[in-house]
Amino acid sequence: MKNKNELVVGFIGLGNMGLPMAENIIRAGYPLIVWNRTIQRTKTLVNMGAQVATSPSELTRRSSIIFTMLPGPHEVREVVLGKNDGLSPVIDSIQANKILVDMTTNLPDISRIIEKEIHRKGGEMLDAPVSGSVKPATDGTLTILVGGKKDVLDKIKPLLLTMGKNILHIGPIGSACAMKLVLNMHLATVMASFAESLAFGFKSGLEPTKTLEVINNSIMKTYISEMKGLKVINHDWSTAFSLNLMSKDLELVEETANMVRAPIPITNIIKQIYDSCISNGKGEMDFSIVATKFEKMNDNIHL
């Protein structure tokens, strides 16, 4: 990889995760050019020295490595491959020696489709979704899952290390997206199971704080029980990862499961529980608010 002062990095998508990730790139000394549909989101980065492109295509033309961190597959296809809405997409400016790194939680098949188009123009692509929420994104301690050619990963690894502490090569293109869906599928299941267990314990005469203490001092301790346990008991639903985003990711799990013909009966049931919380207007709350569904099912208890 070129010297960081000679390398222009592009970053598309400055949402709750993308903005702090881009900030860490510029803090590490890399020249940065950004694009976001909502121009106001670029202000912080401009104050840090970033430039703003007028379109994804312009950003790609002026950058060597292009990161995308977007809401989902539809947005990735739109920004990278384009559609008839007047937006000049990334693909218009892809050529040899340019690398696209899609960090979106995406469908594996969409990553493979996009990679073929990138290759046709002479470029390279990696899928590199992240594991972690806003705080690790801010701290630069995300886990980054990478699918694609190992030699391409090696070229950009110093850049990835500005955003994450664990860079894991999963396999060919699309494999990192599949792994991210596995992680979020597991996360959703563990959260719902933990909430159900607390509610069952309460109805059985156990104090929730005591139940949590025992769980966290046993082999049943999990990230959920450690990081979300007290928040659930205190009804602290401040958002690290919203219910809407969890439901969106579970939709990607369902779509992928249908494609590969993998039955997911537990996940299907759990998604219905999450979606019922969304229908009650809780979509922007943290996904741990699913615990209130189990409270309601148990005679409106308060854990």
C-alpha cells in the first residue's frame, strides 16, 4: 500500500457507525474524501480536514480505496451499481488499482454480484462487515470480518486497523457477509433467551439482580448478560443497536436461509417477537427492549 500521505481514501455512508469509523481514518493521517446523502453529516469530517465529493462516482475517481458503510443491500446496489435516479454510482469510475471495501451488513449474493461488476472494470472488492456497536466504532476497536482475496486484504490491512482491532479473513467474497448474519442471528437469539430466562426466574420468585449475578458467575455468562443485563433490569433502552436494525438483519438472515435452504425455526419465531415490539412503536430503541415483550407476556411484570 502507498504511503498514507499519498493514498486518498474514500468513505461513503456517514451514519451512526460510518461517521466515527471515517473519523478514525482521518485521525490516523490518511487524506479522506467523503460522500453522504445528507450533507450535514459531513460537517465534522470537513472540520477535521476531509473533502466532500458531489457523487459516489466523483469520490471513486479521486480515491484509491473506497469504503461503503450503508443501511443495507438496496442502498449498496444503488450507490455502487446505480439506478435511474440521476445518482452517479461508484461503478462509473472503477478502474484498475481501485479497491472497493463494502462494510455494510449485506446479502452474500449481492456482494458476489457487485464483485463481478467491479472485476469487469479492473478493480478489486472485499466484503468487510463489522461486529460491534457505536462505542467500539468510536474507539476503533471493532472486529472486522473480511471476505475476498487475501492479498487484497493484506494491502489495506493498515487502513482497517484504524477502525478495528481484530481483522479476520473469513474466506472468498460473500463469506464475511454470511458470517455477519450468523453473528447477528446468534445475538438476537441470545438476547431473547436471556430476557425470557429473567422473566421465568421472576415468576418463580427469584430477584432479577440475583439471577443476573448467578448467570454472570457461571458458564452461562454471555456478552448479553454482562453488557445488557443491568440495563434490562433498569429499563435502560438507550440505543447501541436499534430494534429496527436487528429486524432488518433478521430479514437478511431469512432471505439467505431461503436461498441456501437452511431451516431456521427458532430465528423465525424470535423475529416475530422483535417485530411485535416494533409494531408497538419501539423500533428506534435498543434491541434489548425485546425484554418488555416477555414482561408483558408474564402478567406485565417489571424485572
